[in-house]
Amino acid sequence: MSIVPKPYVKELRPKCIPSKERKIGETQGLGHSAQGFILPCCWMDTPPMQRDKKQEIFYQEKFKISNVDDIKKDILESKEWVEFYLMLQQAPNKAPDVCFKMCGEGKEFGKGIDKYGEE
Ligand code: SF4
């Protein structure tokens, strides 16, 4: 038996994507930042200095609400947003840390703290 602790692994179960397994109240709706951006959820609203680079896609000037005519077409159906939701489902290891912090599920194998600093 190895004395090296097994890595802490969380499974990503995005609350922003509807699922039959989720009960009412367990889903997460769109968020809105004070800077004028729509976000996949309120947890994505992070001050610029604390933001993961993977979150920056939502803060592009072209996605600022005041810069678009049609929120659905110009933001929610944009290539970046569609690819983000596909990534959450098909390549969740590429998701921003906040996604694992807020929507990660699983048991820890080592002791105590996971790689995101949470118990
Ligand atoms: S934290 Fe990430 S996975 Fe969770 S609801 Fe927000 S965007 Fe979706």
C-alpha cells in the first residue's frame, strides 16, 4: 500500500445546465455583473484581480450588455458561450476553478484540503 495520498478528485456537475437529476432549487440561473455583463451564473462575477483567465471570455467588450442589440443572439448564442457549455459537459477539466468550487461533487481521498483550498 502506497503512503502517497491519492489525488482529490471532484466531479463537475454544472448547476447552470438543466438535468433530470437536479431538483427544483438546485439549478443556477444567469448572473449579471455590476460592470454590465451577463454571466452563466452569479458565481462567475468576480473582481478582475481575482478572476481566473478562463472567466475572461465573458468580460469582453463585445459582450457588454450596452454594446449588443440582442442579448440572446449576440451573447448567449455566441461561439464563446456555446463552447463554454460544451466544455463543461465534454471537457470539464478545462473549467474555471470557480466551477469546481461551486459545482464540484465528490469525496476526498487524502486529508483535508483540496487543490482549490476548500475542505
Ligand atoms: S460555477 Fe460554473 S458550472 Fe457552476 S453554475 Fe456557474 S458556470 Fe455553471
